[in-house]
Amino acid sequence: MFQDITVEELLEQRQELTLIDVRSPGEYRDFTIPGSLNIPLLDDAERAEIGTTYKQVSFQAAKDRGLEIISAKLPEFIKQFEKIDSRKAVYCWRGGMRSRTTATVLALMGIRVYRLTGGIRSYRQWVVKTLETFKPKPRFIVLNGYTGTGKTLLLRKLAEQGVPVLDIERLAGHRGSVFGQIGLKPNNQKTFEALLLQELLRFNEQPYIVVESESKRVGKVVLPGFLLDAKEQGIQLHVEMPIEARIRHILEEYNPAEHKEECLSAFERIQRRIHTPIATEIERQLLMNHYAEAAALLLEHYYDPRYEHSSERHVHDDVHLPIDDPNDGVSKVTSFLQQLKLQQKGP
């Protein structure tokens, strides 16, 4: 027989378990426990059909139809689990029929499996409750800078060197600006919060976390208040880069030649906030595929003034880091962090 496991027990054994979401692919794409595999008991169309049968006919008719569908696909379904060597834990929405059926069938076939009690709903409740009372222990080192200074790339390179990094834009699936969705798949609030909590817990015993300065909303998601407070109270590093290098980095990051229509659509959302002659010129440059010229105008007349306005609140003792490129930034940030460690240790 299978064994039930609570969210707390699952998290304690997370490194030893392969988590398997047996809900439909659509449910899985919407929200899942980070790192889970999807082996659906029913696909999206089958789930919809059974739901309709339940509403329009009866619960028993829905069960009978479900059994008919599942029976035909059981051999292949079981084979997918047999390919996984590690210990397994399955879950559905509420820990009900789908995960119970899966766990029961696997147990009958001699495959040991856990079932998450309460399903992914219990996990979501745990995430919400934990974030409501979460207090970060590390000091936040916050990267500030004009648009195009490569702050996100700098975070990635720091993370590759083992520096504790909280990449909020990666967790959100969005770069944080009106053009931030281009080439990316934005996450919803539930997915973002699950990924965020996972990262916060991973780094919570570190002395510091490096993070990029972000507004309260990044794409589709809203940052929790404690995270905004921790960033506001952190050490502010201001990355400074020549505008030519910023334009070059923007073109490399966004690749506008491959996303022309998306760029034009994004520009339309801010066009009325820019002085009309300048906005008209930016649109003309975009239509002519002159992306460097368009980027330069956007920086000068939109993004840089907005950043200067928002940065007026920063205090006088912030640290300024002039850099030539992200690689130079990695060297200077790691040097700063090393000095910070020595200061914390004291004489």
C-alpha cells in the first residue's frame, strides 16, 4: 500500500524524492511544485469531458467514464513511473481521486510511492502562510543602474561563481519593463511565489544576497512587502556604464530584429508618455529596423529620466561602481563583497 506524506515531510525529504504531478498538462503549466515532473493521469480534454459528465449526468457516470479512459492507458502510464529510479511522491489538486488512483495502482505493481496529503493545494497554502511571516536573515546587496547596464546578466555571472543571488526577473519570467516580456514566458503569481520562497529558504543562512532593484510589480507578479523592505534597507550599489555599451547590451538582450512586432506593440503602451515629435521618431526608427537609434532615443527621453526621478530617494552613502561591461562588473562586485566580509569580521 502507498504511504501518505505531509507538505512538511515532503520538504524535509525533497532532495531524495522525485515529485510527480499527475494532474493534466494545463494544470501543470499553470502551477506546480518547482522541480516536479508531469505524468498526467488524464489529459486536458479527458479531464474536461469527465467534469462535464459529472455536472450534467452524475458522479457515478463520471467515475465510470474516468475508469474507462484510465484503463486503456494504464500500461504506458505505469512504464513512465518504472523509468524513475528514485523514491517517488505523487500529488494532484487536493490529494483526491487522481493521486489516490495513481498511488494505489503503482503499489499494486510493486512500485513504492508516497502521496501528498491535501495535494498541491496544501503546498500552496504552505507557501502563502510561510511568506506572510517570512523574515530574511541575510543583508541585501541591491544592484541599481540605468536601463541597459546589464544588471541581470551581472547577477547571472555572479551566480555562476557561487555568489548568493536572488534573480527576481528570472523568477517572474519578465525583465520588469514594458518591453520585459519579449522572448520570455511570464510566470503567474502562484508560480513566482513558490520559486521565490524556494530561493529565499536556500539562501537564508547566508550573510548576504545580491539582488537587482525592482519595483513592486514585475510583469504579472507583485513582490511581497518584506522583500521590498529588505531591498530598501540593503546596501545600494549603483552600476554605471557608458551609454554606447548600454545600447549594445540592450540589442543583445532583447534581439529586437527577431521580435519586431512585439517591440512595436510594447512601444505603443508608452508612446503617449513621450513628447510627440520624439515618439514619432522612435516609431519611425523601429519601423525602419534602426534599433540602436530607437534604443538611444528611448533611453534619453524615457528610461533615463524615469530612473533619475526614482533614484532621488537614495541616500548619499550609496556605492557607485563604474564598469565597462558585465565581466568587469563581476570583478568589481565580488571585490566589494570580499571587502564587506572583512569589515563584518572586524579586526
